Amino acid sequence: MEKWMIYQEIHRLKNMGFSNSKIAKKLNISRNRVIDYLNMTPDAFADFMASLQNRTKKLDPYRSEILTWLKEHPDVTSAQIYDWLQDKFDIQSLAENTVRNYVNHLREHYHIPKVAANRIYGAVDELPPGQQIQVDFGEIIVDTSSGGRQKLYVTGFILSHSRFKYVEWLDRPFRTSDLIRIQENAFHYFGGMTEEIVYDQDRLLAVSENAGDLILTESFTKYHQFRRFKVELCRKSDPESKGKIEQVIKYVKNNFAKHRIFDNLNTWQQDALKWLKRTGNYKVHHNIKKRPFEVHALEKQHLQTVSGKYHFDNISSINITRTIHKDNVIRFEGNRYSVPLGTYQSGNENIAYVSVTDGKLSISLHPTGDSIAVHTVSDIKGQVITDPGHRHRSQTKRDQLVAQVFKVLDDPELADGLIRTLHTHYPRHTIDQLKIVLQSAKQYPQHINDAVKELNRLRLTSANDLRDIAISLDIQHGKHRAKQPVINEKYKDMTAPARQPDIYLKVLQGGQ
């Protein structure tokens, strides 16, 4: 009865002018199912429903396994179940449409709602054979056979013309040497290399992009000079250029890796290669409407021959990059390692280059720069490894101002007391207070020591009060100078003649 309702609703929405995709989204069913139901007349659909009740289905022997997958992973797609059936039971004579219908039947019967999977591809220019390889990077966390969780890293390569793919996995972040080695493996898998390679912008191969002129890492520069292919980077935060890379990684993660149990890296990689053969490069590509392995057979003739073997001893040991976090640490293999305070700069890229030699982790700010921190690598996970010297700044602005205050005041105890007072009463504005002290000392150097003493006597606590006291002392000193008689330089050495005391009595008495 539920299928009849869906059938009628599909036709009703179609008569209203809805597209097949809109109908599928509105009813939360697949677009292929909408097309199948639209192609059926009511009588044909009735026969189809009757056949579902009476006939034995090809997938009934695998019913319990499929049902278990659907219950454990409600978001699993019929395409992924089709791949699992091929992988686990080596089923080859089954159409994908049959699996899709059977999965839809189980979802409806057991009320397991379908969760839409976002398998999205960016627009790709149709390029001639042999011109371009595109590279993308990704990571995913999967369950392990031991009951834990494992983070895995993947690099994907795709020939732009044929959509023929190659992927390789690691259980740790990629280094430049890993990228070079995997790219050589991809050339071998493809049977040659293209004229140019497009990378999603990554610190493994580029230090910076200077107005379009790439500055490659030391290791990748040597490799690029050896192979001589054209490098193109997707510009950061530019959807138009980034859209050129077809999202192979999402396809690999959603169809191959999702819900797969990890045991060891070697088995995982071998399973990935098998998946490429039966699914990734076998299924008809939705854009070119052809199987990638068939188109690759033709494109292979246009690939450049990869001659010679690259020597990996040319690769620099400083290949790993890490982000410097706000608390001035980097994360490396499950631990946090400190860098000097102030290394993190807001608004900057905050990228550090790390290398490990003889158990020592070296951190620098440039691939060929001097180390700013060296730590012993810890075998225990979840640790914070700190160098005590990193927790103290070499000399802060406040320290510099304090040193200047000690210089301008004659008495060190007087200076120390003043600084303590200012810091106690103005902890958030100590620097501003110290600047006022220094400004006052510069303007009134002869009064600054007396001004501090008067500040203490009056039990005042502000540098502004100190400045006012210095000004007052200077004014008083100016008035004192004004009261002194002004003597002409010409008469300064002259003295008045001494008179006898009786002369003043004669004058007062009127005598001669």
C-alpha cells in the first residue's frame, strides 16, 4: 500500500510540473526510483507489486546481511551495499538497479529512513587526453577491529580526461616525501604522466604563492626539476579555481571507507586497490557516461613516458608542517609541543616546519631556517611537552620601562617603591603609568626625585599626581629665582664703601 501511495504522489507532483530531482528530494527517495515509477502505467505497476509478493528475490540469501548493514548504518547508500556484496561475497551477476530496488524494499518494510548522502562533484573542464592529472587530499576517522578509532589520511589522483583514479592511504599525516613517493606510484598505475598536475593548495609542496609565482618547498623543487611537469595550485578561498578539482576524495570516503573496519594499513590499501578495479574505475561515470577504465585504455597512449627512477635521498628532512595554535604549541603525533611565547601571531598563517632526528623534534618557521624549539619526542600520547624557557618572554615592554625608571631615579629603593605602588593600584595600566613617570622625569629632571618623595609623603598613588607635584616644584623654584635681585654683569664685582655708624645719626639729627 505504501508503494502505491508513493507511485500516485510521484505522478501527481509530475503533473504539477515538478522535476524528477525535486520529486526525489521532496519524497526523500532516489531519482532513479522516480524515473522507474514514472515509466510505469498503473497496470504495469500493479503487476510489479504482485511480482514482489510472489517471486523469490535474488538477494534473499543475503537479506540478513543487508538488513544488518542498514540498521547499523542508516546513511549507507545502495551503491555502497552493491560494492560490499561484490567485495564480501564476490557477486558478479547482479545489476546495481536490482540492489537499489531491494534496499528500498527493506527500508520501507522495516521503516529504516534513508539519509541523503552528499556525493558532490565540482565542475571539471573537459580536457584532451594526456593533459592533466588532478590531486586532492583528505582524512577520515574509522572504527578498528580492536574496537578503537583510527584516523586515516588519503591522497587521490585522477586523470581529468578519462576520470581514471588512483588512491593511497597512510595512518599518519603526509610528508613531502610521501607525496612524491605516492605520485610516482600513481604514474606507474596510470602508465605515464600528464603535461600538468593540479593540486589542491597544500603546504607539502608550496611555501607560498607570490602573486602567481610559486615558491615550492626545497624537496618538491628538486623533484619538480627532475620530472619537469607543469604545476598548478588551486588558489586559497577561490571556489572557481578550486572547483576544477573533482572531489574524488568524497567519493572514496563515502563509497569505500565509510563504515569499513580498519585492521592494518597494508590490508586497507590492498582493499582500496580492489575497490578501484571493481567500482572506482569500473562504474559508469555520471559526467562522461563511460567507464573510466575503458577511456583510460585510449588516454594511456597520450601519457608521457616516466623515465628514470627518482632518488629519495634528495629529499630534505624538514617536510612536515604543523599549525601554531593560540597557546603557542604545535600538535605532533598525539602530543603538544611548546614554542616560545609570541610565536603565534594573530592574522598570520602560523605555519611551523618540523623534523625528527634521533628522537629529537625540531621546530622552525621556515623550511631552511634555524630551530626555534627542540624537544625530545614522547612515546606517551596526550602529553604537553614544554620548555620552561618558552613560558617567559625575553623582555616585555613593561620590563623595558621599569629599567628606564631605575635609571632616571637616583635612589633604587625609591624607584622600586614607586613601581610597586603603580603596579598595585594600576595593574592593567602599569605601562601607561610608567610612561608618565618617564615623561615627567624628562621634563623636570631636577625635581623628579623630590616629587617621588613628596608623592610618598602625601600617600598618593598615581603617576599623574607625580607629574603635578613635579610641575608645582618647578613653579616654586621659578618664583624663588624671580625674587633674587638682578645684578648687571658690569657691577657684579663692585662693593659699596663702608660708612661709620655716626654718619647715620648726624643725618637723622640734621647735622652737617
